[in-house]
Amino acid sequence: MYDIFISYRRENGAMTARLLYDRFTDMGLNVFLDLEELSSGHFDIALYQIIEESKNVVVVLSPNSLDRCVNDGDWLRNEVVHAMQCNKNIVPFMLRGFSFPDTLPEDMKDFHTYNAVKVSPEYFDASIEKLASLLKDVAIENNEDSKPASESVIKDSFSNKYFTSEDRKEVRRLKIQRELIAGFDNPTYKYVESICDELRVLDIGSNDGDYIFGKFGSSGKLKKLVGLEYDKTAVEKANKNHGDDENFRFYQADVESDTLADTIEDAMEDIGIDSFNVINISMVLLHLDNPYRLLKTIRKYLQKDGYIIIKDIDDGFNVAYPDPDGLFAKAVKICSKCEESGFRYSGRRIFTLLEQTGYRDITLQNCGINTINMDYDQREAFFNIYFGFIIDDIRDMTEKHPEVKEYMEDYQWYKDSYEKLESMFQIKEFFFSLGFMIYLAKK
Ligand SMILES: C[S@@+](CC[C@H](N)C(=O)[O-])C[C@H]1O[C@@H](n2cnc3c(N)ncnc32)[C@H](O)[C@@H]1O
């Protein structure tokens, strides 16, 4: 009996399938991954039996992986259809760049209705944990021996014989993306760190804690930290990787809830402080309905002369030149329609909000990351930071609102224009600036 059967397309999905196999095997699960050539030419009858004996079927969906399913006898189609017919617990694991083809064969037509995990390369480990949470009869205590954070999974894979050049490229791309963003915001964090003797930090929307620990974790000055985060899995991971009961704690909380003040006060009592001297809000205000109320509430817990750092985005500060046919302008407009991408003009209102909620000495520390002096790899990574994610978001919109024709048109246009956008981005004279903004203010 297998806990998990992993189905994948060999061309682009092999590395991910292998990572999942290693990860779940490390958790003590019995996993079937067809590494032999069983499925290369014919669909072996033995695979049917293995699917029947598996509690869960994970289908790794890499870009274009379902295109060949229109062909009778396609083995990925056979696996998926057999799993559907056996009523297996099927979880699609959707990699970036994957989208459902316009038509699926009749016997697979309901495949897109299964509860799927959309893989975020930045939070790869969280994606695996989300996947684990959807599996049947799989306990997901975070066993100490299991491979930890996404970074480690990726690093470990360098010694993996199934590692392919494409995956190496992906790791390198992520590294460049982090460096690009770090070059933009690190000076602000370093400045705050340098003028504070110690750091007592409230981090709003802390996700898995990696971001705030990446900024302040290495100096030795970080003495106390409260992270507030909506996503339960991210909070668990943050506490596991960075938490300790005494000084660093992450709490599951909706920072827009009426009980925010109580949550913060309880947290401060837990770690034994009566104020913070730094509040950090990175890429969160754009997702909130009422940022004014949040800023006003948390100000009470910031000590006099304490700092607030806010990083956000404003697509109005995106500039593409030359853009003779308006392709970039259209792509940016499409992004602003996606519900999951938040309010894309959030950055410009932050100065006003900070003034209105009583903060002072407000400075816009940096505005815009641009292509000047970037090499090919940097431009590629930069393009992906923004344009690489729109496709997933707009596809979600078409699935959520199938009745809105405009979303389907946008999706089709975006798919058709993607390579053109990507290649224009690589022209040496092409200038693009992305509207990240970082503010610093005091109480
Ligand atoms: C784009 S991520 C940014 C994570 C991290 N601060 C960083 O900069 O890498 C936004 C985070 O805010 C969290 N978030 C959004 N709305 C929230 C809310 N109302 N309460 C708590 N967390 C929220 C999300 O779950 C997500 O983890």
C-alpha cells in the first residue's frame, strides 16, 4: 500500500517529482515514483494496480504537461483518468507557467475541479506543506529529520543525480531575484539596525519569518520579535524555524480584525516587553481593506522615536520604454485586475496615511527597481518577478469568474504576448522600472 503515487511529465516535471519523493520519503511515507522507464513507451498494467493501492495521487503539472493528453494512450492521461475512476484523493501540484489547456479529453474534463496547490517558487517549502495538508491519512508534524525550509530543499538538490540544468537555472534565477530586491531595500534595514542599540520588532504579515530574519537576524541586535500572520501553515513554519517561546514568537492573526490590539498586547506580555522600537510592514498594506486603521492601532505600541518601515508597490510608477504597441502597459493593466495581486496603486497613499496616523519624519527611501546596467540573467529574473506571476493570477480569475469574458480575453492575450514581452525586455536599450517603494518614518 502506498501513501502517495506521484504522476509527472518527464520533460519538465522530473526534478519536482523527485523533490516531492525525497521530502515525503523523509517523512516516513511510502511513495511511488516511476523513475524507471515504465511509462516511456506503454502504460504498464502494473501502474494501474499501484494507483489502486495508493491513498493519494499527486500530479505534478509543469508547463504544457497536459497538452499531449488529447492523444489516446497518453500515459499521463491514463494515470490521471485511472485515479479519477478509482476515486483517489488527487492533488494537482501546479508549477509556475502551467495552465490548463483549452480542451481536455472527455474522460479528464473534471480534472481542473480538484483542489490544487499552486507552487510559489519563493515559498516552495510552504507549497509542499500545503500539499501535505491536502493528502489523506498523512500526518504532517514537522518531523525534525525531515528536510526543512525550501532553501534547503533546493540546496540539497545540488547533490541530486536527477538534478537538471533547467532546475539549476531556476535556483540561480531565484538567487538573482532576491539579490535584486535586497539591493533595493537592504540599505533601509541596515540604517535602522545601525542606529538602534537593540531591536524589538513587530512584523506585520510575517509569512514564514524568513523575510524579517533575513533583514535583522544576523546582527545579534534582534532581541524581541512578534510576527503576525494570517496563514496558519506559514505561522507554524515561522515558529519552527525562527521561534523560541521567550523572545521570538509568531501568531496567527488577521491584522484587520477588531481584536488586533488584544492580540498585540497578549503577545507583548508573552515575550515580556511593553513597546516595540521597530515596526515592519513589507508587501502587506496592498492587501488590506483599511490600512489607516492598522497604522493607527499599531502606533500605540511603538515607542517614542521608534521606526516604522513600509515596503509596498505602486504600478503607477512602472515605466516601460520604448513600448510602441503598449504591450507592457496592457500587461500592467491586466495585473491590476487580479484580485490576488492586491491594490496595485497602494504605494502612493502611504505618505498620506502615515501623516494622517501621526507618524513623523517620513522619508521615501527608495522608489523603483530598474533595468539599467542589468545583464541578461538579471533582466530575466527581474522580468519574472513581475510578469512571470501575472499568468497564474489571471488564470485564477478566469476560473473564479468564468462568466466574465474579459478575463478570458486577457488570459488569452497574455499567453499569446508573453514571449514577445520577454524578448523585448532583453533588448539592451529597453528601460523598465518597477514601482516598489520603501518608506521610513518615526513616531
Ligand atoms: C506578499 S506576503 C509578504 C511577506 C513578507 N512580509 C515579505 O515581505 O516577504 C504578504 C503576507 O501578508 C499576509 N497577510 C495578508 N493579509 C493579512 C491580514 N489581514 N492579516 C495578517 N496577515 C496578512 C499574507 O498571508 C502574506 O503572508
